[in-house]
Amino acid sequence: MAEEMTFAPKQHVLTLEEIQEVARAFVELGVSSINISLDSLQARRFRQLTRYGNLDQVIAGIDAAIAARFERIRLNAVILWGRNEDEALDLVDFAVQRNIDIAFIEEMPLGLIDEHNRALSFCSSDDLRAIIATKYTLQARGDPQGNPEDKSGPARYFHTGTGPTRIGFISPHSNSFCHLCNRVRVTAKGQLLLCLGHEHSVDLRAVLRAPHYSIDTLKHAIVDGMAVQPERRHFDLDETPDIVRFMNTTGG
């Protein structure tokens, strides 16, 4: 997020009731996996990177998710040269010790920043694989072209050969996965975003707050939205970002 954020007014954000209109249904349908962001295991650095984050709370949440016995728990980490590249192996160790997955995501140019140079701090998936390979033997999964082992997401996974932990790499710069992407996101404002690299969206909040709302109208709005999903996006670390929204306003 930005150094100083202006957060959305409460009335512009989905209420808990509007969010839980679907959360219970997801559980009943068998939601079995969860992703949790973790970019540092050092409390002070974690707070600097996240602006507001409390590392103890996040680790407690990870352990609670493990206790809840999700089938898959994945940590997501963004590594930047000069910021936290010295913790790449520590983060892998953390995941291996807990028998959960970890994915390293190349930084995406979302939002205007001035506190670091994206081109200079960019740490590629290949860079990270080289760092991790100093301790772990990475056994490739998927086909010879490097496509994912399944169609559930854009990560390319490797096994360590010592346990169930998978180490994934999501590479929007060095290995574009637009042709495999099956991801959409819903923001806290109820916008259904069809691509991180575009502003295409569907206003689900308006659907939820319409006088004659029904689950069918919501379903149709989501399905119809797929028709405007762009074919590809363009990220360039050396240019002014096309997308001025920050990742925290996008959500997951």
C-alpha cells in the first residue's frame, strides 16, 4: 500500500452480512485451501513492509489455519533485493517445518511508489530458485514447458523431496502466465476484477444492493463478467504503472 493511505468510507465497503452471504455457502461446498501473505519473519521489518502488520498475529493465524486442518495452506511472499532477499531461505524453512506450501511472487507494478525503485529491487523467480537451491534440491513438477502441474492457478511448483511442502513461483514478468490464468478477485468494495493488470471490473456491490436481489442475479453478473476478461496484461518495471490502485485496495 501507499506510505499514507486514505481508506474507503464504510458505506462504500461490503458489509459483513453481504460478505457472509456467500462465505457459508463456500464452506458447505468444501473450501479446502487458504493463502496467507508473509514477506518477513522479523517483526520490525514485517511492519515496515506491510505498513501496519503485526507478525505475531499473522503467525498465530497461520498456526490456527494448520489446526483447522485445511487440505492446503500456502504462504505468499514477495522478495525484493535490498529489502528481504536474505530471508528467502528462512521463509522456506518456516514452511517446511509446518508442512505447508510457499509461493514466491514477482513484484507487480501496481500503484505509484517512491520508497523504492522497482526495477532495481526486482528479484526474479530464477534469482530465488538459485538462492533456495543452495539448501534445497528442487524437484520440478508439471510439464516440460514449465506449465503448472494442474489448472488451479498460475504457480509453477517444485518439491523438496523431504516432505509435503511445495515451493511455488508466480512469475508475471519472467514467465507470463496470461494464457493459463483462471483468476478473478473481489475487492472490499464489491468490484469483481477480471485482471490485476487492467481496470476491467463488474460492480457486484450494486447487484447485492439492488431492490430485487437474488443469488441468481449475482451468479449471472459473475458469469457475464467473464466475457470482458482481457486476453493479456502488460507490466513494465521501467515505466509509470498503468494501474494506479495499490494491491491492498485490490484484495484477494
